[in-house]
Amino acid sequence: MAAEGKAITPGGLVAALTFGYWTAFFGTDYEEIWRRTLHPIARQASGKSLRRKDFASQLTPIRVLRNRIAHHEPILTWNLPKHYDSMLRLTEWLSPAAAAWCQTHCRFCVVYPSDGICLEQAQTNSQDQSA
């Protein structure tokens, strides 16, 4: 930020941190910070506090999926509804209002086939169309 001639602000600094950083920040090395300071940032829908590992266990699979997508790697065989549910759960822990907005505006459940994606069928259909 300073190299770009911009003032360093707390918001700018946080925004510049990578998703990998945040995933690591909620790892076991930071258990004490979670217990002393960070635990109020997220709560279950019931209002019950979360353990650091509950929070962290949701982040790593989301980061891995995001990285696969960013590197244009195939994800069609992944359990995408499970990942979607995990993202929604994490969002709800952080902000119930944001989770409600996501549920209202997200189209994943509408466009993702209820029986999943069958790659063999997709290959057969593409072969039929090329003939």
C-alpha cells in the first residue's frame, strides 16, 4: 500500500491479507488469541460460542476449493453442495444478516443439479452432438 502511494489504514491492511493468511491465523498456533480475544467474532445460530477449531475446520476446505477454481482446476467431482453449506454456515456464524442475504440471492441451489453432476453422461452427450 505504501509503495502505491496510499496511506496505510487498518481496513486497507486487513483487506490486503490473503485468504491463506486468515486460514493460518485460525490454526492451532493462535488458540490463545482465539480464547482471549477473537471468540466473540462468531456464534452458532443457537447463540452458543464456537471453538477455534470449529471455525478453522470450515475455512481450510473453502480455501482449497477457491484455489482450485482460481487455478482453473476441475472441481466437478467434488461435493459442491457440502462446500456451499460450509460457506453458508461460516457466513451465518459471522453475520446472520449476510447469510440471509446470501440465501436470498445465491443461485447455487437453483442451478446445481439435485442429483449432482455425472461426467459420463456429459461425455456421452458431447459425443452424440459431435456425430
